[in-house]
Amino acid sequence: MNDEQEIWDALKRHLDSIFAGDSKTYAETTAKDLSLYEWWVTPHRQDGLDFHRFMIDNRWSGVGDKWRYDLLEKRCQRYGDTAIVSYTFMLSTATESGVRHQTHNESRVLVKMDGDWKVVHVHKSPAHKLPREP
């Protein structure tokens, strides 16, 4: 397996744990001193795992059993034991009224610690037209 595929596989395990409600795997794939920005939660930085463990344990996503996510326009930048991945995250959910899609842009920083890639920082921003665009 090449180094970049190892990074994407680690990210997939991390993201899958979020939507599967698996806070144990989430904690295993995330640094304890995690920092993140989630524009739809608060305009401030959040630190640590406690907030997300609460969200995961209480099924925050509300997506039910019929969901999938795709990472569009993926990019990986590797610098030694640090990797920056960026992409547009698209979540598709099947509901009684049809399939819904939600997107946002994401960057995640992963660091290889004791042989495993862990997410240390996340930054999310809206994926919509700029106010000046029609």
C-alpha cells in the first residue's frame, strides 16, 4: 500500500466512525488535543474530543441507516509525518421524500503517531456560491 492510500484509509476509518456512532474508533483515530472549526456549530474553535464524543454517542447526524458520503476533488499534501487532506464532503441521505445532498468544504490535518495516522485538526467551511455571485 502506498503512503497516500494509507492516509486516505485512515481518514475513511475516522469518518466512518462518526456516521456509524462509534465513539471508540473515533477516539482511536483522533488526537486528544484535537482542534476544529465547524461553521454550522459555532463561529469559535472547539478543542478536545468531549464535544464530538457526546455528539457521536447521541447520533447527532440524524442520517439514519440510508446514507453515504463522497469526498470530491480530493487532495493530499504530505510533509514527513504530517498530511493535509482537503476535499468537498458530500453527504447523501435517503428519506421518504427522496434523496438529499449536503456539501461543505473540509481540510483535515493528520499526524502519524506511534505508527498510526490521527486527525489533529479539522476546518470546515460552507460550499455555496459567494454573495456576489448571482
